[in-house]
Amino acid sequence: MYRFFDVDADIRSASEKALEMCREQFQRIDAIREYNQIKMLKAFQNARVSESMFGGSSGYGYGDRGRDALDEVYAYAFDAEDALVRHNFVSGTHALCIALFAVLRPGDTMLSVASTPYDTIRGTIGIDSDYSGSLKDFGVKYEEVDLKSDGTLDYEAIAEKLREKPKMVYIQRSRGYELRPSLLYSDIKKICELTREITPDSVIMLDNCYGEFVEFESPHNCGVDLMAGSMIKNPGGAIARTGGYISGRRDLVEQAAFRLTTPGTGKELGATLDTVREMFLGAYNAPHITAEAMKTAVFSAALFELLGYEVTPRYNEERGDIIQVLKLADDKELVEFCRGIQAASPVDSFVVPEPSDMPGYDCQVVMASGSFTLGSSIELSCDAPLRPPYAVWLQGAHDFDAGKLGIMLAAQRVNNLRK
């Protein structure tokens, strides 16, 4: 790579040490990738996917074999009874919104057990806002359980709230823009077991964004009734241009389909246009692409630890999602880091990221994303609010080779400020 990109000798040396540190974790990631890749292959074969399914449909989309087979593929891959995979989910938040409104009714209570959910879903719930059409606007009550001071789940407090018999127990797997650990399968399993013990009729729903294919087990195997995510994150394999999914119990997925289209028509309607082939191909590539993103995250943690920075998670810790947080020294380092990532991008590499005001933030934010799909976070990208603790949130990478280079160029820019 050094024939094409100029990287300082000290960063090269640190990179070699980081790779050695990551060896054991990379082996584990490869094992998870292989398991999920072979499982995905079996999903395609079980659904009898054929080239004739890739043509798409128009109008009402009646009898779209490709659409139905794609649902079957994801249901098998996620160990679900059924799945709803559609290009017309405009985001992961939209898929979550559909799932929430499919289950919750006026007077019901939604209990978030991992503190306050991520910013974009708060408008749907009605947290800190009065948007017309929110769950709050429809009389759905919301409660939450705070995390412990170390950012872990407070199971005693969760158990106390569960005794109030909420209609839905809501779990956000990813850290989002928080410093708390992302949830592992073992954490989700413990929540499910506790819920079934205290309030067995509650619907357990998981925001699985960034968490698909990062472990051997699917959350549906430990009791999650319904989960949702975005196709421009892990499950779209950096090929799907848009969309989202909902998976889980057959009756709940049907309710979600009725919410997405109309009661009574559900999954039977919905033209796929020209999206089917890329959605299938993205699904097939998803385990591999997720593994590349995981390796990039692990490498970045190791390299920046060697450079003296605090990182979360550490390179040798278990991971529940693809997100890596690096705590830098100040806002100048945040900006330079993002510029390094942008400079390693295949698209818009010449763009120089600058901090700017963003809706919903109380400070300026700097971002980097030279991606083929706008906003894709399975492609190498990062963003950082310019405020203490001066943390940058990193995710994605089409391939580890380019991901590693991006981290090295970002490290070099940050290192230059310290000289």
C-alpha cells in the first residue's frame, strides 16, 4: 500500500504491532463469518432462489416470487418464523417505527430497559418532543430503566419495572452515540429470561441495528419476539441501496406488514421494481462484509491503544456491534481523524470534512463518509460531536485492507498534531 499512499514509519510500525495484537480476535471473527456465510448459503438454497426472481415487479406487486423468497432467506438467516424485508423502509428508524406501531395500542406501556433509545427514534416514541402522530400522541406510555454508572444493565431495576407488566420490553443493542457497552447475545438472553419469568405475555422487541452477523447466535434464539434494522448497515452487505427489515414471530411480522401496507393485504402487496437482485446479493455478502467491518474496528482499537488513547471496546473485548469509539484529545484531533478517513475513501476522497451545525445536536459535528450509498454505515465512516469527551464513532469498511489504510491515515493526521 505504501507505493500508493504515504504513511509515516512510526505509524507503519505501530500498525504491525496492532495486527499482531489482533490475531486471536481476527480468528474468532473469521469463525463467526464462516458460520453465518454457510448459514446464508443454506438460506438461499432452502428458499430456492433463482435468477428468474431478480426481475422485480411493478404496480401492486402481486405474486412477486423474489420478494417472498427474500423474506424467507432473512427469516432463516435470523432464526425467525417470518421476516418482512422491503426497499421502501426508508431507514432503520422507519422499520422500528412500523414495528412499534404494529404492536402498541393506546394505554399500552413501552419499557426501554437499556436507558433512552437513540436520537432518531425518540420522535416516534414522543420523548422530548410533541410530534403529531408519535406513540405518545396516540396514548402509548413510555418508561425506561437507567443504566448503572459503568454503563451496564441494571437487572434489579429492570425486574422491578417488569412487575408492572408492560406491553413491550424494548432493547437497543447498539451503543448509538453513547459510551456504554453494546449488548452481547448473553445480555439479551438474560433480559429475555427475566422478562419471561416475570411477565411472559410482554412482547420483547430488539433494535438490532449494527448487530447483525457479529455473533454466532441470533437474538431470536434467546426469546426476542420482534427485531428490526437497516439494509444500509450490516444486513445489506454494502450493496442494498436502501431498505430495512423486521423479523420475528409470524403473527407480529404480519401485524407489521399490515401497518406497512394495509390491514388484510400486508405482505401480498408491494412492488419491488429494480431492487430485488441487489437485495439478494447484499444479503449473501452481508456476513463477509460485517466481518471486514469488525476487523477494521478491532484494528483501530489496537492501533489507538498503542498510540496512548482510550478506546471502547478494547481490541480484545467481545463485541455486540460494529461500532468502535476512540476518545481523542480535543476537537482538532477529531477533525483530523475524520479527514484521514475521508482521504481513504473510494468516493469523494478529495472532500475535506468540516465541522457544522446539525439538527438535534447541541454542538457542531464533523463526519466522514466517502460511500457509494448515501449515509451507509457498513461502508467506512465516522462522526464526532465536537464536545468532551471528544470521542469519534467509527463503523464499517467494505474490506479490511482499505479499512486498515483509512485508520492508519487518520492516525497519522492525529499524530502529526502531537509532534
